Amino acid sequence: MRTSFPPPRSILIEGIRQRSEDLHAKLNEKFIGTFKGQEVERKVQITGNTDIPVTIYTPIDAKKDKMVIFFHGGVEYRLGPEYKFPIWLDDACEVTQHILANKTSYGGEENTKVGVAGDSGGGMTAASVCRTIKNLDFQVLICGHFEMANSSASRQEFNKPQFVITIDVLNWFYANAFHNKDDEKSPRLDFLHNQVSSTIPPCLFIVAELDPLLDDSYQYQEVLNKAGVKTKLVLIKGAIHPFFALPGEEARAHVSFIVQNFPAPKAFSVEAMRERSTNVHAKINEKLIGTFKGTEEERLVKISDDTEIPITIYTPVDAKKDKMVVYFHGGGWTIGSRKTHQTIVNIIADATKSIWISVEYRLGPEYKFPIWLDDACEVTQHILANKTSYGGEENTKVGVAGDSAGGLIAASVCHTIKNLDFQILVYGAFDFSGSTDSSKEFVKPEHVLVPAVIDWFSSNALRDASDKTNPRASVLLQESFNGLPPCLFIVAELDPLRDDSYAYQKKLEQAGVKTQFVLVKGVIHSFFSLPGIYEQATQQAVQGIKEFMDSL
């Protein structure tokens, strides 16, 4: 976001407005034009013969029980500094009053419930409208401004450029929106100190975790609760202030977090990258670590006279014994571990009520191909032959799963080990050639898995160039795909490895293998093992896994 749309050197209204329009257009380009309903533009005439433009969005098969008036963030009510307070608020109140009095001309009915909503400055506008206009039925306040002072803990904590809405930016908005400090103390905007009527409509707060305005919502919710107003608050973890208008913000929050807290070492040393991976996963997932209520057991699987492979068996409370999954973590065959991926494996085990076994196969560059793959094959074969000693029964179905490098391992294991019942491949690397369209499209730093990183991983994983064409390493080069178990693909939309999954799914389907495909939009390659910041994306992936396993 910074690379493509840096802020103007001087904060001029025209430059900032143009930047905002360009930024939203670029980040949301894949969603623009996808609305299938009806879009109608009108003008509402208010006091002084002023026309306020409105757009009415009516989806296909719209129900008529509710109608929402939305005020955008950024403080088409008229804007400051050309039109300062109270003009923009009066515009909002008059338009709301007009729509309330004319529901049927906007597609509603006489008994249609009408609410207001808004994000950021629009959240403040919607909240104030509810204090002025009676008979509104609900309000939805998203990352709203409810306090003009900058003394709250969240405003101090997130007063950094990576959180976008710094105190300097807030003060610039306030200077454009208000004539003076007295305006900021107006009873129409003093949400936290003026008495609130219990007749204010029920309120939903939607709040970004990493937002300087976070405490505004908590404080205003407390005010409403004390007045007897029904409220609910939804906290979007890992998101920064403007997430609501920018789909895919989980990915941007992730990139911002990594850049600020865990920048890549200047030299890709194995030790530094492994330590960084461990620290990133521990920090991002810290609120989820330790929440698994089942049993966790570590064992060693002996695969030769002098080699034992560590595994961890996760058995959730009330685990069913119909399925068991052997899991291989991601990390470019170089970094990552059972520990880095424990959180996501725990979440999936709980969601599926099945036993998951995480494997600590040996890593490159100390142990290059085919050692890490042979480790995986031997452990899988051992578990298949000893289901009952791992909590299963003789008829328990056993599958394999893995993300990224672990996705390739899981796929390749299925070509070697027979009698596996299913496979779950999360953004796997199925071909070392790097010739797909996605591998050329997603090459910017914000995509994390840039070509230099991929090349570094490959050099650690493989002995030489000939390994790249070995079908065990590049499974797309296998001669036969017959007899492979049913496969679920989970794929990140903004991932250089995305097209590997499309190509591999095509190979499987041509061979008559049953497949399912879940595309998680707006996320980058490494989302799966970071549920602490990719809450929504991982929920989608976990739900896909649950439905797939239930269907077997």
C-alpha cells in the first residue's frame, strides 16, 4: 500500500482525495462490478435548495423488512473544509429524516425498519444522527470517532505510520471538519460526557484491533450500556483502521506487522530465518496458544537404526475415531516446525473432532531431498500400520495434509503410500519450474513469497537442478494420477503458488479423482498458519476442511 500509493509530501485536500479514490479503486478492483442488484442514483433536496446525492442499492430478492442509510468514512454529505461542522451533520440528519418519511419511495414498506451505519467519520455521523432523529430502529458504527481528544490508550499505542490513522492525521481531519475547538465540544458530538437517552436504538460496534480509535468504541459502548441501550461489539483481530472499505485487509495487516516487527534479515541465514519464523508465529498467535483443551502427546517414530522422527499427537475432547490426519508443516523445507504450526493444527483438530498428528520431518539444507520426503513417507506408513496405538481403530480412515512445502510433501506421499483415504493440500508447491502466471504476477514485497525467497528455499531443499524435474519433488510431472485419494485444495488468491493448485487439480480430475477447491480471497501465501491475524480467512479454510472430511 505504501509502495503504490505513498501519501503526498504536503497534505493537500485534492491530493488526499485523489489518493483515496485511487487506493480504493485499486485494492477493490476485483470486487467492482460484481453487485448483481439494482443501483439507482437520486438527489434529496434539503434546506436551502441544496441537493444531496444518494445511491440506492437493492440486491436481487431483497427483503423489505430493513433499510440502512450508510455514511462513508472521511468526515455524499458535503465535506470539510469547504463545508465545516455542522453542515455535513445537518446534511446527514435531513437526508435520514427524508428517507424515514418516504420509505415506500425507496423500496421499503410502511413497517420497514430503518437504521443508520457508517465507518470512521461516517460512524461518528451515524451515531450523532441517532441522537437527533427519532424513530430509527438500529445503528451500526464501524471504527467510529466518538472522542476528539487524543488521550486514550489506543490512540497513544497505535500512533505509528503503519497504523495509518496517526494523531497527526486525526488532527488534520479535525481541522478540516471543524471551525474551532468549541465545535469539537458540541453536545451533538460529545458522545462520552452528555447524558444519553435509553430511546437511542440498539447499536452494533465493529472495531479493528490495531486502530487508534479502538477505545472510542469501547467507551461509547459503556455509555450506551449504562443508559440501558442494547449493544453488541465485534472485534476484528489483526485489522487496522481502514479495513472495512478495503477487502483483504488481513493480508495488509500481516505485511505491515511483519515489516515493522520482524523485517527479513539482510542475509538469508538459516538460523536467522528459523528464529524469525518461530518468533512471528509465537507473537501473532499468542492469544490462541494454550487454548486447545484436548490431549497433546509427543512421541518418536524410529525409521532407521539411528534416526527417530518426533511427532505430536493432538486428540481433541470427544474425538471421534473415524478419521485421523498426518500433518506436514510448511516453511520451504527449511524453516517451520510442529511448534510454529501447532495453533492451526489444534484449531482444525477441535473443529473436525479428529486426531491430528504433526510430523517434525528433517529440514534442508542439512537434509536435502529426498530425505525430508522419505521421512514423511516412513512416518505415514508407520501410522497406517499402527492406527490403534495412535488413538484410532482398525477401520479408521487415515489422510495426509500439509501447507506450502508440507502441501507438496502430502501430495507426494500419496503417490508413494497406498491405502491413504484423503489428502488436504494447502497452497502447495507442486512444480519447481516457477513458470505459472501467478508466479510472475505476485512478485512484490507485500506478497512475502517473492522469487528470491522461493529460490533460497529451493536451494536449501534440493541437491541440484535435476531434482527440480524429479516427479517426487515436482508432482505435476508424475506419469500417473490414477488411484489417488480424494483431495481438498485450499488456495490463497494472492499467492505465487496459486496456479500450482489449479494445475494439480486439473490433473487429478482428469484421472477421475474426486476434488474440492476452496479459494480464499484477499490473502497471501502464508495466511494458514497465522490464525491470530487471519481470523476470517482461517475460519473459511477450517470450515472447508470440516465439510470435506464430513463428506468422506
